[in-house]
Amino acid sequence: MGFAAQWVEILSGPGGFEMLSSPVTQRLYVEVMGTNPSRFAWSPAHPVEQVSWLDAVAFCNAWSLTLGRSPAYEITPGSVVRLGGAGVRLPTVSEWARAAGAGPADDAGAGVPVDDLAWHGRNSHVDRDDGWAANEGEFWPLPEEDIVRFGTHEVAQKRPNPRGLYDMFGNVEEWVWGAPGDGGAVGDRVDPRRPGVAVATRGGSFLSEPELLAGATGSGGPTQRAFYIGFRCARSTRPL
């Protein structure tokens, strides 16, 4: 079966929460949802990608039910409302930051090479014809011998961070509960059909420059899907 993600306690006491030790894998996504939308469906241990933010919250609710927990969200065509409780959910922007810590650049400064900590744009080359080509979508294709191809990698192949979390930086960006920007405040409701609404991602991906990973913040529409975006789950241990 290979690596199996575990729940890792990040904060105890009131407001305490756990996070999954890796991004959601294709194996877990298929077990819960019955389908695999990923572009890089190379092994069940790769992170799931090509999932929207709405796909991610729907997964969280579905997994909550299989675990015997109440869903964390009320999902309708016009809104997603965060309900609280102990159901599986996306981490908030602030929770993700607490779990991530200072990031790989800080660890690298302490003597740990960034290549040991994260899959990024300088070490994620793949020797596969179905990898993403660096010139894909350009108007002037490169000669075949000059094409460099990239892709995701199996989770937990790099060193974990001090909290025991794998792939917090690089591999796939991760959808979180929050708005773009450093503050990340979004409240308890997201209206995915409202024009211009955006939600946040964190952590960078296999396409990111290594020196930018620690500050990697992104965003997308709630229905956007991309081959470099996945997600990781959280759950409250002592809801406020």
C-alpha cells in the first residue's frame, strides 16, 4: 500500500486542530469519491490534482461521512457555509501558516538542502512523455530534444517539516479556506457564483522556484482546476 497519511496534532486546547501529514493522494480521493481527475495519474501515491476548491470541500464532507463525523460544510449551488464542529475540512490560511512554519528556505539556512525538503521547479523533471512540457501552449514549439518535462511526485518522498508534515511546500499548491492575500479572512461563507470571487492557495508547486516557496501564495476561482493544485485536510480537535 505504501505511505499512508496520518493525522498530526498542530494545536492543542481550545481551537485545537489536526492536519493530514500529506496532501490528499489519488488513492484516498478514489476511495472516497470513486474517481480520479488527476492529469499525472502515475501512481496512487501521487497527490490528487485537477480538483477545484469546490471539489475539495465536497471531498471533505464525503470523507467526514465515511468517518462517522458530521460534515463541516453546508454546500448548495449558491454557497458554501462553514458549519464548525469536528468534520474534515480545509485548513484556514492561518492554520496552514502555523503548520507550515518558516518554510524550506529557513530550514535550508540551517544546513538542510532545499532539495531534501520540497519538489520544486529545479528538481521536478520527469523522464516521461506525458509530463508537462515547459513550452506547452507556446506558439513556437521547441525541438523535442530541448523539451523539459515536469510533473508531481509521490507524497512523503522528501523530509517532513518539524511538525511531521510532508510536502507542505512544493509538489502541489494547496487549496485553503481563506481569501487571497496575507490576511486570508473570508468569514464562514463563500459564494462561488459571485463574479470575481477567489479563494487562496498556499505552498507553491513543482513549478515554483525554490527560493520563493516559503512565501508562495496563490489564488483561484472556486471552480478552477489545475494540474499543479491539490489540497490537504484538517479537522478540529476542540472546536471553539
